[in-house]
Amino acid sequence: MPGKRFFIAMILPALLLAGCRTEWVQLTPEGEAVALATSADIAECQRIGASRVNALDSIGFVQRSARQLQNELVRLARNEAGDMGGDHIVPESVITDGRQSFGVYRCQ
């Protein structure tokens, strides 16, 4: 059945690439309470630590969009900050090889 194998070989990668558009990282209840902020927003807050998160910037030979990668990194940092008892995160680096650092703050 070479026709069936060919069909599977052509359709499977398309399905996998379509799946790349889904959000793989979901916010935890603790992460939902954490806001993405700027340095001006946290002037009256206490720094409680840092979060260094990473995600895949490509899947196989397919480069992920910068927007998808940024959203995933922010969700990861919010979840980690929530676990630390923080309520705000501030980016402290640019994305490099799928990695980014965030400061974690408690403002309340």
C-alpha cells in the first residue's frame, strides 16, 4: 500500500505543524495572579527573586514565531513567580536561544 504510506507521510507533518499553534503552557491558578509589568510599575514593590525560563524556539526545522515564543515564556515566568509568592514579573533580558530572564516582585 504505497499510496497510504505516502498519504500518511504528507499529512502527518502538516498535522504536527498545525499543533505548534496551540498553547503548550497553561497558566496555573498562582500564575493567573501574576501580572507582566514594566520597571516603572514596580517602583514601590519588593524584589523577591528571579525567574529564568526557556522554551523551544524551533521544532525540528520549523522556527516558532517570536510572538508564540514570547507568550509561552511569559506564561512560564508567571507560573514560576506565582509559586515564589510574587505578583508581578518584569523582563530583564531579551530572548536568546529560547531563554529569557524575569525579575519577580511582590507589590501587595
